[in-house]
Amino acid sequence: MSHGALQVGFYRGKCGFADVEAIVGGVVSAQFFTDPSLLASLIRLHFHDCFVNVSFFSISRDWSHIDDSPDSEKTASPNQSVRGYEIIDQAKDAVEKICPGVVSCADLIAIAARDAVFLVRQSGGGIYRVQTGRRDGLVSSADIANVTLPGPSITVPQAIAAFADKGLTAVDMVLLLGAHSVGVAHCSFLSERIHNFKGSGKPDPSMDQFTVNTLRSRCPINAIENTVNLDQNPFSPLVLDNSYYQNILLRRGVLQIDQELGMNRFTRPIIANLANSVDFPARFGAAMVRLGAVGVLTGTQGEIRSSCRVVNKAVKKDKSG
């Protein structure tokens, strides 16, 4: 079995004169003008895919294995709120029309996430050169997702260990959680923290009282499906910037793990450095490159799916009736 390596510009010349990355960029840019909130979803989609079952876009599958089991990775509880699959479907359709059977779904999400970062970045940074050459995986299991995806109430030591298991450092972890400067969280993820922290009947004492009041107004006890901005800076909830880290220092982290980063003696100095830096978007991009290299399939491993929703054998079965 041959094993290639990820590289910048992997598809150059493989689709004639077509620029694969530009085609994907066009799809993502169109989404920016339709619903910019979905761009944060693309970044989260890439993270969930790479972190759960390494970077071969197993999260997109509607079915688990070739045996048509419905318990695919996207059905696992942590992944049920993930969005953005339809954007990758559009990108796949666009490249397949020009260059069938060449571009992997795993590369499409990596490119789309990069373009999303570029569009929501703070002015002056955030663009990075995406590495491509991934192949798509054949396995997608809800059990894998349930076991390995860190939740919003995870402790800092547990989070550091989880990222280290993927070959990522504590600095990588803090940078990647900076994706919380864009996007939203469902009230179900923070209801206990703002209403009944650890059964106390009171909010988490580590949270600023103004923030508690703000979140309670949006998330009354029974409104678990409502959403709140992960970045409590009212001027930049859809901008990838360092206000996430500034909020943590002000005790305004929305999720428990966010706030604990600012209280832990190992991660607080990293938070403080990023809160006062101007290069966060660039550093975030570099961390995304490292995330996107976790456990990839290359060379002749896996396959290049015709549809990002199913393995190729299932596609052929559907076509044959």
C-alpha cells in the first residue's frame, strides 16, 4: 500500500486547468452572503471530523459501514448539532462536474474550513495555505464519536490529554478553542452552569454576574434549544478574533471549559498572551493545519467518494437498483 504525503497544491494540474480550491471558495463565499453563521459551522465540522475519527471526513456519512447500518458518526450525541454538510455536498457536486473521482471529501472540508476562516477573520490575518492529498475513510461509527469527543464540561487536564492523544499540544488546544470566537451554543450546554451549578441552585461562581444575567435572559430553565453567542463581545460575534480570550479574562466564558482555561495555571498564561496579541488569526490558521493532518489517509488508502454521504460501494448499489 503506497502512502503519499499532504502537500499544498496537491490538485494543481490534476483537473486540467480547473482550480479546485477556487471552485470550493466560490461555494463557501456564496454561503457567506446567504447565511454567514454557517461559516462557523464549517470550522466546527472540520474539528469534529478530525478529532473524532481523524481527518478523512467520516462524519459526513449517512450510513455506518457498507452493511447499511444507520448508526454513523453523525448520529452520535456530540455531533447531532453539527451543521454544514450541505455546503460540502454543493462543493462536491461542483468539482465532480469538472473533475470526477479525483477530489476527496476530506480535502473539501479542509479547504472549505480554510475559506470560512478567511471570510470571518479579523482584518489583516487568518488566511493559510491548506494542505491537500487526503483520501476518504470507509468507517463511520457513532461509538467512536461518543468515546473520544471532548465535551463542554471537560476539565483542562482532560482536554490537554485528549488533544495530546491526537498529537496536538496544549497551545494547539487553546488556539483551536479560539473557534469559539464565532458561532453559537445551545442553552442545553450551559443551562446547569447558569442555573444550578453542581446542584447548588446557584450559577457557577467563576462567571461574571452580568454575563450570568445576560445568558439567563436568553436561556431560561426550560429553553434548552435556544442559542447564545459563544463570544459575548456584542461587536464581533461573527468575527474570528481574540475577544474570546479577552472575555475569558473578564470571566465571561460561556462554556465551562472556556472559563477553566483562564483559571488553570498552565493555560492561563496562553490565554493572557492571546488576549493581548494581534496575530491570533494567523496562529489559529497554523493550528488548523496541524489539526487537519491528524491521522489522514493518503496514497492508495481509503477511497475517493463519489458522494460524501456514502461509500462508493453503496453508490454503485443505488445506481444498479
